[in-house]
Amino acid sequence: MCGTLISRWTIAAYCTVGFLALASSTQVNAAGGAFAVDDSEVGKPGECKVESWVSFAGNSDFIAASAPACVVNLGRPVEFGVQAQRARSDGEWGTGLTLKAKTNLIPLEGSRFGLGISGSTSWDLITGDNTGGAINIPLTFAVSEPFKINLNAGWLHETPGDLNWFTWGAGFEWAFTKPFTLIAEIYGQAGNPPADTPNSVRNPRAQAGLRYTPVDNIDVDLIYGRNITGEDANWVTLGLNVRF
């Protein structure tokens, strides 16, 4: 079991490095992937995935991210993951790394709703500084076999400025016809930032996209978003999710 997980983490790491290298050379977000609103579910122990995406904004901002993760059994299934991100904002480049963990408290299987909890902490890889952390509680309602609603509530701490935010989100997944799923979400954060903070940081953010699943373990996402990082711009995202 351990050997299998190590092998899968090795594959995931190579996928991540390869994806980020491609994104870098070009320049020189269950729903999952690039979507921000999470569902409550966690895979089975031994399962792994790599979620990768590139996002382009109308104001020239840019995001390239890849997030490998694997599920281990710690008395209950716990998903451990890492997200590597290269981004440009207001003409400045940054590189970040986020460690994540998630578990399921109430399984959705066999029920109308599921409940989970996740936590994360992030670093700026250029300065080496810890940039903050977050806790999220996702709740998923299975309205029908093809239609699910996801609700999120949580807390976000930003180390720069010592800011604390209440985070929220709502979205749906509608597998209206094979192999396509329509996914849409609205999310945001509320708090008491400095007076000179742009209103767009507190304004709702939204994404909607079409997911194409040609085989059970691969998703391709095409997403349109608005204000997805609090910058008041339009975004187009292309994502690839692989499970193994």
C-alpha cells in the first residue's frame, strides 16, 4: 500500500512539474479543479489525482496552477494535497505553494447530504514567507442523481496585514447529459479590511463552465469567470483533471 502511494505521488509530482514547466515556457478554482466552491466528498484510500489549470484575465493577470493529491487511511479517509501556483497580478509575477488536507465527516453516499472539512496553509516561494491559512466546511446536497448543490463556509487568514475573512460559497453541478456537466458557482469573503481596500475584494466572485469527461478518470474544463481573485476582471480558464 505504501509503495503504491509513493509511486502514485511520484507520478503526480512529475505531472505537476511538467504542467508548470509548460506554463512557464508559454510566458517567457467534486467540482474540484479551478472551481473555488468545494464539495464534501473524499476519494477512497490509495486514490490520487492531479488537477491543473491556466487562467487568463482581460486585464492581463494570469494564473497557472497544478494540484496533486492522494487519499490515505488515518482511521478515516484523509486527502493530502499540494498546490503549486505561478501567477501575474498588476504586472508582477509571484510563485506560491499551498498544503491542503481534507476529510469527510458525513458521507454523501447513501444519503441526501454530505459534510466535510478542509484546511490549508500557503507560502510565498520567492520570499519564503507564510502568507496565511484557511479552514473550509463544505456541505453537499444530492438533489437528484445528476444534480448536486454545494455550500461552503469558512475562515481565511492573510498574514500580510493580519487580515481575517469569513468566506462563503454556493454552486451546483448538473450532469445534464453524458459526457458533459454544467458547473456554476458564486463565492466571496467578508471582513474589515483597511479603508483603501478596493471594493472588488469584497464583491461576489463567480464562475460557470462546461466539464467534458471523455472517460471516467479525465475531465476537461472550459470556464468563464468574473472577479475570481477580487481584481474586477473577466477570466477564461482551461483545466485538466486526471484521477488514478
